[in-house]
Amino acid sequence: MSDLVTRLRRHNWRITPQRRVIAETLEGSHVHFTAEQILERAVERMPELSRATVYNTLNEMVALGEVLELTLDGRSKRYDPNADHEHHHLICEGCGLMKDVHAMADPVDWLPGDERHGFSVTRASITYRGLCPECRTAAAEGAQA
Amino acid sequence: MSDLVTRLRRHNWRITPQRRVIAETLEGSHVHFTAEQILERAVERMPELSRATVYNTLNEMVALGEVLELTLDGRSKRYDPNADHEHHHLICEGCGLMKDVHAMADPVDWLPGDERHGFSVTRASITYRGLCPECRTAAAEGAQA
DNA sequence: ATCTTGTCTTAGACTTAGTCTAAGCTAGGA
DNA sequence: TCCTAGCTTAGACTAAGTCTAAGACAAGAT
Ligand SMILES: [Mn+2]
Ligand SMILES: [Mn+2]
Ligand SMILES: [Zn+2]
Ligand SMILES: [Zn+2]
């Protein structure tokens, strides 16, 4: 896992103090934060940091291909620094808990030519849904009562 | 393709004039409309129809499992009446064009047990991305110029 | 036929997520 | 040092969707 700041430096892109704090906030954790959560945490280290800079910076990192933008529900977007490792996501329909997962095959291979409508298909992402252990036991108890 | 109104009637759910117009607007087409687009079109047939009713009704149809809610980008949700046919989506990164596609494998089968984090995984959807024929030729011409 | 009750619909206020703008601030090059 | 391009900021603005309170409607009871 080469760290995000290192990866960002490879592009000709100024690493300002604000951008560094945002990148480190995103990198340090391994969850999938919203822009607001990143702002909240980054502001602890740099209180004058603005919301606009967080949004601008995240959009730029996505455009550079170093951060993934996930829109798994209709709520806020989530940002994933793990862009250099192909992976998919498993989401709990009860509580929203999100896990990284790795499938055993590439879904692009499962799309026959006559289903491609003339597109050049470059990538595919899978969203798995289900119930996490806690939500499952909670549901079972609820049904019992 | 059993029609949406028929499927909705199977649930004990009142089919009011408003709900019928919304369902028929959604069903008639085969694209993936936003709530605003549905409102726009439905209002042509029932001018007094309100935005709140469109949103309420779409949410109810989703809860009944008869309509799919798609959140493929961070913009508005899209509503898909084709909930009784398992399928996935192919999206053009240039223009947003969206096509229904059918994969040759079920992604759930390709998620090993040790990647399930104790979840009960019930379903999976694949989002394919690429460029549609028009956007591809547009991109090629742009590169040439 | 009228009443009752719960459900449905409505306009518009409100919230949330995100973008835009205009001004000031830096940092690096001439 | 001065210039300039790019970066950051506060706050206004927009878009998508939810909530609320009131009225309309519909089905069953009398
Ligand atoms: Mn991830
Ligand atoms: Mn579809
Ligand atoms: Zn859960
Ligand atoms: Zn296209």
C-alpha cells in the first residue's frame, strides 16, 4: 500500500499544507469517509481549513485517479484511498457497514460481446448487499419477539 | 414483462389515480428516469399531481420490491420498473447513456466465503463503465485534432 | 344516505450535499 | 522584488429530496 501522498506527488500537482492534511486524513483510516467526515477530522489538525477546499481537493484526487468516489446509496459520496487495489464492496442493508471484498474473477469477462451495445467496456464494480452479523441477529430476535 | 400496475395490485396497496399515472409513466418507457423526469411527464396527464406524491409513491414502490432505485452516480436517483428481471447496468462515462445488460455469471457465486465477513449476502449488482460508440468516436476525433 | 376513520394528496417550508463566486493569499519564476 | 498563476476562503447559491400540517378522499359502520 504505497501511501496516498506519495502517489499524489507523482502527478505534477502541488502538495499544499491543506492538500496534505486532507490526503493524510483519508489515508490514515481505512474506512470510506464522506466529505463531511473528512472535513470534520481534518479541521482538528488545521482549524482554518474550508469546506470548499475539501470538496475541491477530493474531486481533484478522484480526477487524478488516486482516490475512488463511491456512490453506493443516494446519500453522500464516499471517498476511498485504496484506488491502487482493485476491489469491490459489501454493504449491510441494516446499518450501512461497508467492507472491501475481492472477487475471484473479473466481471468484465462475464459480459458477452452482444451485451456490450458497441461500448468499449473499461471497468466494472460489484456492489454486494446483505446483512452483517449484528444486524442478522437483531433481525432474528425481532422476528422472535 | 408483466406490467407494473398488475404487479403492484398484488400487494394490498391502493391504486389511486395518482399512483396509477406514476406507475404507467414509469412502465411505458424503458429508460431509467429520475423522479423529476417522472413528475414532468406524469404532470402532462394529471396537472395537479404534486412532487411529494411522486417521491412518496416511488419510495413505496421500491419498498414493495416492484421498482429498483439506482444510484449510479452522485446525481439524482433513477427508477427502474424492470425489477422482475435480474439485470445489471452499463454506463457511458462520456454522456451518461445507460443500458441494461445481462451477465453470464452471478457475482454472488464468485465471492469466496472468507471474503464475506460473516454477512449473509443476498444480492449483488454490477455497474459496467465505458464509452458508448458516439463518445468513443468523439474522443478519437478530439485526440486527432 | 350519512358518519367515521384512516389513508392519501397537496403546497410549501425545510434539510442536506455539493457547487459556485469573488476576493484575498501564496509561492515560484522573471 | 514584482508578477502571475494557482490555491484557499467565506458565504451565497443550487439541486435533490424529506417533512409537515391541513385538507380531500374512500371504505366500512350505522
Ligand atoms: Mn474500498
Ligand atoms: Mn435497468
Ligand atoms: Zn449491519
Ligand atoms: Zn456516450
